[in-house]
Amino acid sequence: MLTDPSSGTACVIVINCGSSSLKFAVLPVEGENTLIKGLAERLGGPEAVLKIERNGEDIRIPMPGATHRDALQEAVGRMSGLRPLGIGHRMVHGGEEFTGSAVICDDMMAAVERCSSLAPLHNPANLVGVRTARELFPELPQVAVFDTAFHQSIPPKAYLYAIPRSYYEELKVRRYGFHGTSHHYVSLETARLLGKPADQTSLITMHLGNGCSACAIKNGRSMDSTMGLTPSEGLMMGTRSGDVDPALHQFLQDQTGMRLSEITTMLNSKSGLLGLSGLSNDMRTLSEAARGGHELARLAIEVFCYRLAKSVYGLMAALDSLDALVFTGGIGENSAEVRALTAAHFKIAGLMLDENKNASHGRDDGGVISSPESRIPCMVVPTNEELMIARETLRLIS
Ligand code: AMP
């Protein structure tokens, strides 16, 4: 048992478990400010390390050879004065099995395992986090919050690929969409800022971080996403190409002799901003380099913004009206340059940014960065996936 169960600040632990990493955050039941957060990296290896941030203090604990369990146990040892009511887990793929968050039990874990073929890198790692937390806290209720669940409202005309139907029926090959927790959270926050009920608000949200996706949301429900069967489809990202010609794989194999797995690695890990610039996957680095005259960095940013704008136009097909175009994620929240370059492609749609509001990321204007004359309102709304997972956890356990 971690702390005295009868005293301390009531809170929820949020866990995001990768194959060799474990990210966690502790959020209070009352209020929104994270109490502790941390990251254990390189687990299982000699350089395993746990980094914890609490009360503005950073602690770094080398843990050579540590497992996920060791790291979580160590982290929990630092949670004095806290009284966890439940644990929320980020889960990547819920397939068609999960249309919302779910309380974790044995049957539910078996269903997640059935979805693992759709996310072989992510789901098994997420399940390691669940098993570890259940072992350490058998008395605490645990909840899974899926990246895909928010998108289960996407209709068949948007989720079907135009390939023989048997692939969908037999293997569940279809578009799922990801970053659902972020798009959902941002849609609720945007509705709040607009003073409208979420179920009467229609938006296009753009989550631009290391991974990037955009989502069309009609009356609070996801109608389409740029991501597909996997998080590789759609927008250009830090190291991912996004959409390419489906014949590219065959062409590259014929011309270079590359194996399919090598082509997949190239498209996922060596492409996007990194591949086009030859410099970095990090937008900050590229912006600085572009300002210093690095032409390929400039071009990579231009391609990023153009392809984003083109995809957003495509998502408009899913909507009857648009209350706001919303930027979020590390790039979306912080790069006035990316927002301006993207918005410049929407002249035909009557989108006009206010330069000053954009420069201050809409912070003094309730998130709004467009000018009053703009036909499409445009906003910056910071995402908070941990908070959304904590809220979902509380909702399900109470
Ligand atoms: P995320 O995955 O949401 O943490 O976002 C990471 C991305 O946000 C990286 O490409 C960062 O370079 C980018 N980013 C963070 N801060 C800034 C900034 N001030 N200007 C431009 N890009 C930024």
C-alpha cells in the first residue's frame, strides 16, 4: 500500500506505458494542476532512469536494469501525502471493441489483446502498464482510455478504404483515427471557451506535436480523422511521411531492393520534417534554422503547412458548419509561424488571422487568434491528455 488510505490529497494516477518507458502523472480530484509527473526511460537496460518532477523540483534516479514494476514502485514511493482513488491508463488501440473508456477487468484485457494485431508495438506495452499497476495496487480500480474510442462515431463512408470489403470483414482493415483523447479534450475546452454546449459545437481540431492529426467534429462527435488503420496515415509529422502513393512501396522495392520492413521504417522514422529537411524532426530547430537561411528547413515547414491545410479542406466535407478551426499540441500551441503559414492557405474560405493575437497564442483573447472579420474563427486551445484520462477515470469509478 502506498500511502495512508484515510488521509492525503485525493488524486488519480495516469499511466502511459511504452515498451521501454513509463510516463506517469498524478492529478488531484479537485483542481487541474498536476501534482507529480515523471518518466522512466530505457527500462530493462543498463541506462534505465526515472525522472520525477514534484513542486518544481526535478529528481533524477538512475535505475540500471529496472523493470516497469521497479520504476512504478519507486515512483509511488515518492507519492507521500497523496491518496489515489484510481488509475487511468492510456491505451492506443481499442479497435471496434471500445467506443469509450472502460473499467479494467480480465475480460476487458482479453478484448485489448484481441486488438493487438492492429497496434503490435503499442497495445502489448500498454498492457504491461496495466498488469504492473494491478499487481502493485490490487485494491485500486483501473480504467483504460483509448486513443481510438472518440473516433468510433466516424461513419462507414469515412472509415472504409476502397479495397475489397473482405479485408474489413475478416481483418478489420479500416480507418480508426488516433489522438482521440486529445481531440475530445480540446473539443470540450473549445466549446467551453465559445460558451456553447459541446454537443452543439462543430470544429476541426489540429493536434500538431511529434505525431500530427486533424479531426472533424460535428456536434461534439468525431466524424473523420486524418489518421487511419495506423497512426502513419494523413498529415506530415516529425519523422512520419503521412500519406504517400500506395504504389510507393513496390516502386522502392523494385528500384532499390529495400525490404518491406525497411520501407516502413523509413516512412515512420526517417521521413516527415526530418526526412525533408535533412536536419531535424523538431519544429523549433527547423524554425530557427529557416530564419538563419536553411532552405531545406524552410521548405519542410512549407510542405508541412500546405499538406495540413489541404487535409483540413478535406475534413470540411464532413461538416455542415464550422464554429472554429483549432490548433493544439506542441507545434499548434507554440508556433505562430506554422499557424500563420497554414492560415494563409485559407484565403478562399475567408480565414483571417489577427497578427497580434496569433503572436500571443490567443492567451489574452480566450484562445481566439482570428480577426473579428474572419469568416472562420480560429483558435489555439492547449491540450491536456492526462487531465482527460484522469477525468474519464473518475467518471467511470464514481
Ligand atoms: P508534442 O509532441 O506535443 O510535445 O510536440 C512536440 C513538437 O512541438 C516539437 O516539434 C517541438 O519542436 C514543437 N514545439 C514545442 N515548442 C515549440 C515552439 N515554441 N515553437 C515551435 N515548435 C515548438
